[in-house]
Amino acid sequence: MFLNLNQNSKNEKIFTILFFLIYLVSGLYLVKDYGVSSDEYSSRIKGFVTLNYIGEKILPDLNSKIKGDKNITKLEDYKEKIYGVVFEAPVSLLEILLKINDKKDQFLLRHYFVFLTFFVSTIFFFKSLSLRFNNFYVSLIGTCLLIFSPRIFANSFYNNKDLVFLSLIIISSYYSLIFINKPNKLNAIKFSLFSALSIDVRVLGLIVPIIVYPINFLKSLLNKEIKHYLKVNLISIFFLVVFIIIFWPYLWESPFNNFVFAFKEMSKFEITTYNLFFGKFIEASNVPWYFIPTWILITTPILYLILFFAGLILSLKMIFMNRFKINNDKMLIDIYFFGLFIGPLLAIILFNSTLYNGWRQLYFIYPCLIYFSSLSLDFI
């Protein structure tokens, strides 16, 4: 069953299913209340450029018939070709299949799928919390904290970039925890699939395997099963590369060179825009180191922040008390979420990355904040 709650009582199962059902119906009802963001126009075109490229490669006659006299830019000439289309291309294909011609309905379709993607991820977040805490109330309350975070709640209805990326990071994180807990071939492939999907939305998704493989190596040393762990990790790396290429058409003709080019282009992303920050306009390419921490602090409910810092202290205290001896899977899960939270923050600060529109490029670390908040709830 998709929502597997084997460890919960019958009443808890029923309540959980009702909770997610009510959330789904409410969300679908609210989708139409939100407008169109500036990125959505180019993202929609990006989907059609990719579909045209795939069609020319696989079904040229059918592609020519569907395209008709429309002038669609070639992928190799498209300035945004380096961006992943694992979300946009399928939605664009659905728009064609459903023959949606009205502009409003075209963007509403995308909004429905942005919300549905986030909705599915909240189920996986609930399952991730259940793995760590084995406590129905903590898992459900933690999921509510994620859903009803004001900034995240609003963006979950229209943000086709940052919230889709956040959603896939949550899903890939769940399979990361499964892979860490039970490192076998099947879990290695599942982990690779969903990690690849997140990478094919944004290259920064590489942070997940970068964290998981060292944790698995650490666990192999602790369990003295280096040979087994090496085998399953090599299987995972192989399938990760295969899936990244399959779901990112831009890489098909020259996987290595195009990936390196895309990574370099995104790492030195240049845009001429300014942020209003503490009463001054600051260039996006020259923001101070405290830009992201400040935005997180002023857009996150105070109760969440108190719970987060308390949970972080509790986790670090447990590791220090054990003298850094990682003696159980719960501690490994804490390390995973700590790495996923602090790694991108440090990278942004050290490399002086271009940042604009608040901290939306780092929304994907927000579930980590909720994770440590949930750790506080579990302690309470």
C-alpha cells in the first residue's frame, strides 16, 4: 500500500488517511486562488522545446504532424537548454494530449501538478518521520508543520521550480533513509531513481548522493561489511548515472560534456537584479553571508524556530555524549538531515552564490528544519 502504516493502530491509520484526503481535496480546491509566477512562461516553453527534441529523435513523422506550423526553437539553440525538464516535459505532453488551448487552463494544469507533486511528498515526509521516531503523533504534527508553513504553503500551489525540487528532495530523502537502513540492490536502485529525478530538476540535487554514500561507507566500517556496502553503492552509482541521462534529454548526445557544461553554467549563474535587504538595494551577485539565514529567520514562524534549535541541540548532544560513536540508525538519520541542511548553506556562503527573490533557491532545506523541530516534539 502506498501509505504503509503497519506499525500504527487501526484508528491511527484511518485518521492519517482522512487527514491526507482532506488535505488533498482542500488543496485542489485552493489551486485556482493563486496567480502565475514570472518563471512559468519560460518553463512552459522549455517543456515544448524538449518534447520537440524527443519527438524528432523518436517519432519524427508524428512530431511534425503535432507541431504543424509552430516555430519551436531547437534544443541546441535554446538558451535555457541546461535546465532539467523532468517536471515540465510531462506536463507539456499532457497539455497536448488533453488539447488545452486556453492560456488560463494551461497554467492551471501546471498548478494542479505542482500541488499534487508536493502533496505526494508530504506523504513521504510523514513516512520519513515515522522511520525516525516511530511515533504517530510526532510524525503527523511534523507533517502539519511542513504543510502549514506560510511560505511553503503558498508556493506549493504555483512554484514549478523550487517547490517541485523541494518535493523531489523529500521523496529522494525517504529512499535515502531506506537505503541507509537496508543497503540492498533493490533499495539502491530506488534511491538512484529518485535522486536522479531531483538532480534532473536542479543539479543541486547532487547533495543527496554526496551525503548518502559517505554515510553508507561509515556504516560499512561500523558493521565490518565493507565488501557488501561497496557492491551496493557501486550498483547505486551506476543506476544513478543511467537515470540522470535518461530523464535529461539534453545529456543524450554528449552526457559527460553536457553535464559538466550545465553544472558550470548553473554554478556561475549571472543575472542583473537587486534585492531590497535591510532598507538597501543589494546586487544579487553580491549578497552578504547572512542573507539566507536572515530570510529563514524572518519568514519562519517563531515556534518552529524554537523547536528547530532545541532539536538541533538535542541531536548534537546525543552525538557528543556518544563521543561521536555512531551506534544506531537514528543517529545516521540525524546526520543525513544535518548534512542536507548545513551543506547547501555553507556552499552558498563560501562560494558567494547569486541569490534573489528571498531564499526560494534554498526552500529544499526547509524540511530539514521541520525534521529537527519534530525531534524536539519527540523529546517533549
